Amino acid sequence: MEPSIYEFPDIFRRVHMERPGEIPAEVRFLKEIWSRHGNGPVRRVLDIASGNSPHGQILAREGTTVVGIDRSPTMIAAGRREFSSGGLRLYRRNIVNFSLPERPFDAAILMSETFPAIADNDALIAHLRSVGRTLRRGAIYTIDIDRHDGIELVKRRRLWRSRRVQIGLLRVDVREFHRPIAWRDAMHSIYELECTIRFPGHPVRTRDLIPVRYTTPPTIDLLARASGCFAMVAAYPDLSFTRSLDRCRGRWFAVLRRT
């Protein structure tokens, strides 16, 4: 079985085209959301699908208590190596159904664009209820979501994009594929990510298969209501509080309040 790109935390973020300064900008954006929509100070944050929790590391340095959950032991180990001075705790958990030995949080975040990969209706509701159980009433859950254009029914596996990523002296060849989806599935696409990491003398090929559900603001609003735990209170595009959703370029943020 081919390994996953998520087993290489430093490479993974570059492959996913994270830009310099992006994480600090996202943290500033989250703080403004909490200021606008929260009902009290945010001292405890749950970071969902955290990976090595780069957002949590920034918040923890500023004095916030952060707890991250992720299914990858490699990512969790990386986060513990990178930040060992307290204020950040990481647990290995499935993000659909989970519980934590922690007291309630003031806010939750999911900043890895992972939410649309939860494709099944029951799993989506279970996820929101799991998050809801960890939050105090009035707490804010912010979800980072790719903008989804019209669904194209893909009937066979096909190459979408090829690119090359340079990380110092290391080259990574990236190929991205779309795979077939059934008409009856509420899917935007099935995304296949193939990376060839050109380590000196021993290249490594990784492969990840990621279902992507078609997700829009009305979808999140309906899911929030169906969960019985949340109400959707706002949606913002591209780290902007002034641009309309109609002008969303690449991603948007759903803001839910724990009811």
C-alpha cells in the first residue's frame, strides 16, 4: 500500500499550496469572528482535524489553551515535537465520533478544508453532535470550506492537474485526478492526490483518495439545524468581512453558534 502525504507533515503543507503568512492571517481572522459573534472571552479552543496544529501553536503562545484532534499519529507527533512548552494538547481521534477528557471549550475550529470530506449524512450529523458536546452554550464553531462550483459528473478517472513543488533541494511531482462519481451521491468530486517525493536515491510515491461533498451555505445551515446543536449565524468569503459571498474567490467560512 502506498503511504499518505500526511505522513510527511512539512511536505504536506507545501503540496497543499499553503502560502507564507497564511496561518497567522487565519488566526487573526478567527479572533475577529470570536469578537463579532461570541458571547465572552475565548480561553479554550478545540482544533479539529488539527494535524500538527499550526493555528493552535500560535494561540497557545498567546496564552490560549488549545486541544487538537487528528487521526494521523504522524501529524500529532510532529505537533508535540514542535510545541512542547504547554498550552497545547493533541489527541488521536476520528473527527466524526469522538469524546475528550476535557472541560467545555469556548470555540472550535476546523481550518483544514476537511469538512466536505465527511460525505455521509449520518456522519455529518454525528460530527456536529460530537463537536457540540465539547462546547459550552454560545460557543462558536468556525469551519473552513472550499468554494464548490457546479457539479460535473465524472465518468472515468482523469488527470485534472500536474505541478511541481520545490522545497529547498527537494522536488515533489504532484498529479491530481478526478475519479468517477455516481449521479445519486451528493458529491462534488472524488479527488485523488498522487505525489512523488524525490528524496535523494529513493523517491517515495504517496497516494490519497478524498471524497468531496458538494457543500454550500444553505447545506451547512440545514445540517446545523438538523444536528440540534447549532445555528448558523454567518458566512464569510476569503478571510474577508466586507466581500459578499457572490464574490468568493476560493473558500468561505461557516460560523455556527452552539445552541
